[in-house]
Amino acid sequence: MDKTIFLQVLASGVIHSLWNFAAKKSSGNLAVNWLAQLVGIAVLLPFALIEDGFSAVSPIGVLCVAAAGVIQAFYFWLLSAAYRTGEISVVYPVARGLGIAGAAVVGVIFFSEVVTEIGGLGILVIAVGTLIIGVGQMRQRGASFAPVIWAIAIGSSLVLGSFVDKTGVSAAPPVTYLCLVYIVSAVLSAPLFLWRYREGIHLAVHSQKRLVSVVGVGAVLSYLIVLHALRTGPLGYILAVREVAVVGGAVLGFVFLSEKIFFAKIVGIAAIVCGIVLIRIS
């Protein structure tokens, strides 16, 4: 994997782990993530206007923006359902693992990407590592396997979204593309939050404004870096290496939130690190 792209994706993963860690302090208030999209729009819109990016969006780019916005809104609805089951800590790692494997397949089939044997092994090891963490947390919490259904749905949305993003950034400037995706997603997911999370929105606006800003800016930075990498880099490798965020999140959670480190999490983290090394040397 190209060194520059590799470092870009690592940086994106680190930033992702930081803003995701900040989001944990919202005590499960999903409204913070939705409001963070509005912050993202406010950050991106001036740059999109300055570079006159809207006139550079091709018809295919418009379709990709619409599709990505719908997928992201659908993703919010799925996350909301997962939160209601109380098993989001189980669902999310499993979904990410499935998303990594699926994205690699999409890259090979639809974008003719070449994955070496070592690189393919790296992707597989990272996917398995994230699945181990999710299944391990499932056993720790004594959860049923019902959350896996949500994980499969969320993982599928991640795979589909990665395909659209890879296509979209070749048909629209990344800043403008992301700004438009956020707008579509925010509008389509508004009924969910205005209906079900009105109290969460009120709490976020009155006492979590700084948190919303941190999550919004952090998400924009990490997403933009990935979009730039996707313009020239291989989809499967990029989504796999970005899982360094799982490692960063686990470290931050252990140090600052006193989260437990169980055996399965240690094994999963070690697998992710090994997989990233394999991809780098592939």
C-alpha cells in the first residue's frame, strides 16, 4: 500500500477514535451525532463555495450524493434501533468487521483493485479482529445473538456506502461531496431525531454544545481524509487500515473511562495491529 495513502488513513483512524471517544461522553445521546452533521455542514459549506465545487459536480456525482445521503440517514435509523436494544457496544464492532470484508470484495469486483496475498491476509485478520471484539463483548454482557441482525444491516450499509463514496469522489470535489451528503442525510434523518430524540437535542443544545462541535469537526476531518485517499487508493485496504480507530478507542477508553480490557478485546486489538502491518508491507 502506498506510504502516503497509508499515513493518511492512519491519521483518519486516529482522529476518528478521538471524536468517537468524545461522543462517548454524551452518555448515549445519539442526537449529538445528528447535530454534529449540522456543524459539519457549517464547516464545509464556505470551502465548497470558495472552490466553486457545486458547479464541478457531475450528474453521476449528484446520484452518488443522493445515494450516500440516503444510506447515511438509513445508518442513523439503524443505529437508533441498535441503541434501543442496549447492545450498541456489541453491534458496532461486528458491523465494522463485516463492513471491512465486504468493502474488500466490492473493491475487487467493481473497481478492479488488486489485492496481494499478504494484503488480503491483512484485511482478513483486521476483519476477524473486530469480530472477535464484538463477539467477546457479547459474551461479557451475556447478550443474545439477536443484535447480530442489526450488525449485519449496519455492516451492509457501510459496504454500500463505501462503494458510493468511492464512485462519488471521482465525480465531485471531496469537500463539496461531503457537504451535500451531510445536507441530504441531515434532512432525511430529521424526522427521527425531532420525533424520538427531542429531549436529546434539547440536552445537546443546552449543555453539550462543545461536545457537538468537537464531534462535528472531528468527523469532518476524518471523513475528508478518507475521501481524498479513496480517489487514488484501494477501497479494501483503506477501510481496513482505518480500523486503527478501534485500537485508539480501546486505549482511550481504558485510560480515561476505566473500561475493562477482557481477553477477547486484547486478541482482537492484536489482530488489528498485525493486519495493519501486513497491509503496509504488502
